[in-house]
Amino acid sequence: MSLLGGIRVLDLSLQLPGPFCTLMMADYGADVVKVDEPVPRMRNPFAGEKPGLSPSDRYLNRGKRSLTLNLKSPEGKEIFGALADSADVVVEGFRPGVTARLGVDYAALSARNPRLVYCSISGFGQTGPMRDVAGHDINYISYAGILGLCGAKDGPPALPAVQIGDLFGGAMMALSGILMALLSRQTTGLGRLVDVSMTDGSLAMFSLHAASYLAGAEEPRRGEMILTGRYPCYDVYRCSDGGYVSLGALEPWFWKGFVQAIGREDLAELQYAEGEEGERVRADLRKLFESKSRGEWVRFFDGKDICFSPVLSLSEAVSHPNVKERGMVIEVGSPLGGRERQPGFPIKFPGAAAAPRRAPFLGEHDEEILKELGFTAQRVGELRKKGVIRGE
């Protein structure tokens, strides 16, 4: 896609948040240069037996160009600076202070290119008492109050299957900040520093509950919020075959349609039942759903305007007809040869052609990018010998 055509991004990030952010930009047409150390890369903890070529690496880095660069060398630092002179965006995910020690921080690069948008993604932000504290997704959502509210009532906190802090608190907040800064630059002519804390982003997404609590409402408890099991109309139920279904009949009209469909109009006024009465309603629904298999319930509710769904496994989800129709599983060329399936583009722009490109090998575009900067083949060879870029 060419929506971001003409935008060049220098990606210094590792792990998940930064690479996912820049993946979104690459998918929609930006020229993303992934800057790696000139050694076999392990960009995330799931690199597998071939660092840099795992399925997650091939997905997160598709459509990008790979440049190896030793930023600790004077030559590597100068090459990165030269790239930043004409770049639009830099994304980094180091701990605060690392890029300053390397000489590639916002202050150094914006002095050369005032139009540069520089996004720093960290666990706890570039300022504050926790700026230097190490962490992972589990830690960020712990501090944000999210993990403590995940799970069933009276049970322990439950780890979510999706990295909320990394992806939503980090990657998507970073992408939003970058795009806002690029839009602002059209008016001001100047870039800016975008400081993204994954903990900040996670807490902000706690919007409904945090806003209510800060306005004086009672502090929410695990398994007792409106959308986490407080009411029987919004819950998960087990079926006779061991499968599960989800019921989201939160609005009165959906609940009315539901009780009419199952022949239990006597429950019409008990949609928001709590306490003992709520447990009686939930017990009745458990018994009801355990009378049929998941597939039978899917067929039973087919065509009815009720918020009801089967709880799918990942394999079922990626093969679902709606997922296929929406293009959320695509085929992409693999650096290992042939083609492979990957998650598709989540944001649709009708009329914009999608042409996903494969992930690069480590250093695949070293010579190409350096030639764009005016380096000769001889100079590229010298840089290889000195270890500034990857050797042959």
C-alpha cells in the first residue's frame, strides 16, 4: 500500500512494541529501514533455531529493509546520522539514556534534522522515578492495574493471551503519536520527540473503569465488573462437548431476544441480577448451555440478532470464513523460500492495493542503502572488514 509512501522510518527497536509499530507503517507503504547489529540477530525471545528467521521475526519485519550497523563505532554512528538527515521517523525501544550514550538520541539527531519525528518506547517513560526499571508486558500491566483485574472472582490474576502493554500500550500508542507528530509537522515544519510509556498506555486503556473510579465510584474487583462476570447476561458458558460459548446480551433488547429464543421469558427481568439471584440465573444458563454442543448452539442462534459467539481456538479463528473474507490471513514470500501465511492488514482502505513484501535477511540491504548515501563498493567492502556492517 502507498498510503505512507515517501515516509522513511529508521527502526532501532527490538522485542515486540517497536517492530509491530513499524510493521504497520511498512505494510501501508513507508520505507522502513530496520537497523540491526552486524551479528546474527535475535530480535525477540521467540527467535527459534535460526535467529532472525523465526515465524514471528518474519512477520514483524516483513516489508522492511535490513541494514546492519555497529552504532558503537564512529563510522556506524556517522552513517546513522546521515540516514537520519533525510529520514522522517526514528523508532527506538532501548532503556532511557542508551541512545544518548550511543550519540543517536533525539537531541543529537534533531539538531541535524529539525523535521525528524523521534519515538522512544519504554516501559515506564523517559522521565519519572521508574525510568530505569526493567520490565516486560506482565510488569507493565501489573503496575497499570490491569493484571490485578484479570481472571475470575475469588481466583488469582489471569495472564492475558495478548501482550496488552507491548502492543496496545506501546506499539499502537507509538503509532498514534508518530502519525500525530507527522501531521503537526505539516503545519509547524518541525518534528518532535514522542515519549511512549507502555505502562502509561496500558493505564489509559483502562478508560471506563479508571474514569469511574477517579470520579468517585467504588474500586472495581476482579470478576465483578460489568464486563468481567458481574452479570449472567455477559459471560462465558461451557457446552456439552467441552467447548465454550460467549453471551454478550448486555442491552435490554439483546437480552429480550435471547430469553425468547431459549423459551425462558421468566428471566426477562433478571438480566442484571446480582448476588444469590444472579447465581440462580447463571446456574440456569449453565445447565441450559450444557444441554447442547457448541456447534448445536451456533446453529441454534444462527440468524438471530443476539450477541452470541462460539469461543474459538486460534486454529479455528484463522480459518473462519469472515477472517478469510476480510483478508486477515495472507500469503507472503518467505526469506526461506516459497510462500507462507501470515496475519493480514487490520485497517482496510478500499481502493488501495495491498502488496505485502517478505521480511529481509540480516543485512540484505546493506549495500543498497549505503549506495543511496553515496558509498562506493570499495568503501562498503572496507566497512565490512572493520565490522561496521555485517561481513560476508
